[in-house]
Amino acid sequence: MDPVEIRAPHTLQRPQATTNDGPVTHTISPIVTGTSVLAFKYKDGIMMAADCLGSYGSMARYRNERRLMPVGESTLVGMSGDISDYQHMKHTMENIMTQEYDMDDGQRMGTKSIYKCMSKIMYNRRCKADPLWNMYVVAGVDNGEKVLGYVDLLGTTYESSTIATGFGQHLAQPILRRRVEGREDEITEEEAVTIINDCMRVMFYRDARAFNKLTRGKITAQGVEITEPYSLETSWDFAESIVGYGA
């Protein structure tokens, strides 16, 4: 008589190992990255900008990356760092906003709630020793209040009237402090556009991973607007007066 094989339900069986199984790996360094995001408050809302370059190491590989994303009705998020981790966060926030919409309870997540949610996600991944290799700028208008905050891969957060990530913390932040801080309620939209274009132009000149093609967004009480990519006018004529240039 042939033996009878008795198999337990699939929920009790151990998963079969395959030849493709390997160790669990974590991101230890970013691959395709985006550089600085700049944002500041002005009279009518908040202005934000980021260039369109995705750098593969030191190669200017992808030149049409969009690193500003709207979240909800009145929040704009800008990203520096690893683009694949940014895509993961983007999908996560889209799922959260879809769940909020499906609740159909008349409530919507404001900027402060979105900022807190993203900071908890980043801190949770840091605690697992598997951080999302990004820095985010979260901006919006929440019940008439302008909110501008920062969160990084360690879950560190702070709010300010001017924020810059990456090399922008060294190159653009001094310009923003001089031209914006203390004047947030005086700066018109036209002046805000001039200031952020000037800062992005300095970034292009001084940051090897920056690009002169960028997208700009603004957040006001009317909602979020993001421009199509456009290029800044630049000139290297001034470099002739720099000692060592071209040597």
C-alpha cells in the first residue's frame, strides 16, 4: 500500500526557501539623487523651488525629474536626496490621502497633519536602521496660517520662515536670511520669484549637482500651483575674473 502524504494547511507550513533568497539589505547610500530645495514665506503664501536634475553619482543623468509634489488641497512637498525613496514616500502619501478621501467624513488632512505624518514615517524608518534617504520641505496654508517645515532621514524636524536643503543650506540660506527674514509680510509675489530665481542661479554656479532647469511652486489660500519646468538665464562671463579659472 502506498504511503499517504498528509499536508498541513498552507498557513502552518514553513515557506520554501528558493535559490533567490538572500540576506535582507538596507539602503546604505543613495544612487540617483536630487540636490537642494529652497522655500520661504512671503506676503501671500510660500514660495518653493527645486531643479529638475537627477544625478547618477556625478553624472547629470536624468534632466526632467519633478521633485515638487502637491499633497492634499493646500500642501506642497519638496524633496532632496534619493529619488527611489522619494517615489516610495510619494506612493505612501497618495495611499494615505486616498484613504482620507474614501472616509468621506468631511474632514481633510491639513498641512500640520501631513507634516507630522511624514515626520513619523521618517523617524520610524530611522528606528529600523533602514532610513528613507531624503530631506523634505513641507509647506502649506493651514486654517489661514502659513506652515513651513523640514524633516530629514533621521526624523529631525524644525519650522522656519526660510528653509534650504543640501548645499542650499550653505549657499542659498545666507541670501534668504538677508533678503527675506524680517520682511515676510512685505515681500510681493513678483519679488519672491526674483529672490528664488537668484538663489537657484547661485546654486547652479556653485553646486556641481545643480541644474539651471527648475520647477517653482507657490502655496496660497487659493491652493497649490506648480509651474512647468523652465530654464534660468545664466552666463559664465564673470568667471574670467576669478584667479585660477581655466588653468
